[in-house]
Amino acid sequence: MEWTPELRDFIQRHIDDDTSDLLLAAQKYQGLNVPFAVEQIEARKRLKAKLPEWYANANLIMGGRVPAEQCSSEQTARYKRSIVEGESLCDMTGGMGVDFWYMSEGMKRAIYTERQSHLCEAAIHNFQMLQDGKHPEVEVRCGDGRELPIPLVDVIYLDPARRAGDGSRVYAIEDCEPNVVEWQDELLLHASTVLVKLSPMVDITDTLRKLHNVTDVYIVGVRNECKEVLVQAHALNASLHVEGVQVHGIDFWSDRTIEYTFRFSDKMAVIVSDEGVGRYLYEPDVTLMKAQAFASLCQRFPIRQLDYETHLMTSDTFVPDFPGRTFEVQECIPFSSKTLKRLKHQLPQANIATRNFPLTADELRRRTSIRDGGALYLFGAKVKGMGEQLILCRKP
């Protein structure tokens, strides 16, 4: 890998330039691998918000577009470290090494495994540049983890590739590479804990049917956007059934962290409102939407759902610690074509969302010509006993 101080400085000088122009002018920069520099610039731009610590270090080599796209953020990587225990780690699908680096902090032994040689070269360089005395000396193994001997460690981590051979995205755990379903028994013979990162689109119930020894599922979000699903299995929990799995919703906001835990077996009935829409409206955090924690929320908080398939909750009194967004209801407007025409003139701007409603949010916006944004929120939703309603709210 041709990494030189000159190449590093070139990347920093041109970090904000149009990369197409740089490629066209490549002959001006004799002795520099301009295509590689452009790849680095584009990867750094992609990672600026995601990995601020790595972005700020000009000595680091970024792995390219696809590894940059799939790698975790600094925040979610640090979170993974907080949920695993032990003194030794083996990452079987190293990639850019972001998760590996943050998860190995404080451990005594750390093994990075990656089958792409250029990523291994970058990892060796980067781990040297990042070394701060808080991490062990890293062992880098270049090769397919399924063909190399699996070491005996406390934690094995995998982030299977979620693209098929034709480049299309895949989501089911058995369609990812490597196939953890086929490999799980052998992994659990070599580690007390196996942690697998999956797509936020994965079907959790289906995944739990295919994996065993699972104790916890972590649905991780950043600012109400679901980023990844983590499945954790323990070798000593062979008799644990799906019903015993703990599901954790964790969402990192700029001013707070939303955390909510419930048991997968919580099959309590959702409490549905018989009194229409109360004074307050609640939208569960996106991680709890993904976890389908609606019954648990209705049991744990003095709230009721608007209808059986309308995943918005309501109450007459304010619930201060609800894990999601809270709104104060201003008005409930029965949904009709006449109403939509009237809203064009009465409500020039609002944030629009729909739940269990005949129109999508985009369709509702188009038919009302309401501009996006502002302090008001308009929810289109079906309400038990009231039919489809337009619920106008604002933040309390």
C-alpha cells in the first residue's frame, strides 16, 4: 500500500475539492496515486460525521466506499464494548476495523480477521497510528475466517456482509456472508459470547427462530434512525428458548439517550383507547417500533394505543419519561376530501406522518400542499371508534 506523507498531505489539501476534477487533472500530480487519493477523500467525506475521531486523524487509511458504508459509527462501536465482557476478542469479519478497535479497548488479547488483503494492510497501519496504551497489541490475520483456525477467546464478533454476488442488498441472516446460521455451533465452541451485527431491516422473530443460545437482542438507533440490530448468544445458555430473550432499544440523541428493555415473551395485550384521542400523543422511539414493544409500553406506562394497528399512544395526563416523542394535541380533524381542501389554506406548514392510514405521509403532503417543517405536527391515523383522523399537535 503506497501510503506516504506526500499522499496524506495531498488528501488533506484537497479534502473539500470536487473529486471528478481531481481525476481529470491527475497528470498534474506526477508521482501520486490520484485515484487512490480520490477514493480516500470520498471515504473520508462519507465518514466525517460517523467517525469524527478517525476523520480527525490524517494518518489513517480509510477502507473504501463499501467498507465505509457498512462500518459502524464511533458511537455505536463504543456501545458494543459496553455490552460484552471478557479479556479476549476475535473479530471474524474485520472490515475497516472500527468495531474491532473500540471493542478491544481494555482487553488483553485482540485478533482481527479479514479476507481482503488491502483492508488487512490498512488495519495494520491504522492500529499502529491509533495505539494509545488502552488497547492490546493487535494480531491481524489475513484470510477467510471459516478456513483459518478459530481461536479460543471470550468474545467472537461478526458483521456479515449484506450484499449478494450481484451487488444487491440482502437482509435475512442466512443470506449474509458468512452464514452465521450454519456456523453458529462451531463459533459457540470457541467463545463464551458471540455477538452478531445485522441489518436494521432484519426480521427479528425470524432470526431468533434460526439462532440458538441467544440471550439478548439490541436494537441500536441514532437520533430516531435505526442503525443496526445486534444479536448476542452465550455458550452456557443452550437451554434458553426464544421466549427468554431480552430485547433492548437504545437510541442516542444529542441531548439524551433513550433506553428501554423488555422480554421477548411479553405477549400482553395492547391497551386500546375507548375514549378517542387524549390531550397528549406519544410516538414510540424507532428502536421500539422495530422491537414491536407496543404491548409492553401500554402495560408499563399510563397510556393507551389509538387502535390495534395504529402504533401511536395517547393519555389525558402528561407522561414525562415516555421513551419516544411526546406531543400536545391541538385538534382532531375527521379525514375527508373536503378537509384536505380546507387544510391547504389553514395550515401552510407542518411536519407530517401517518400510521395505519390510507395515505402515506408524502401523499398527504402532496394533496394538502402543506410545506414541511415548522412547530406543528400533523399525524394521519386511524382511531378506534372515530375512523381516520388528522391529529394536529405541537411539542409540549
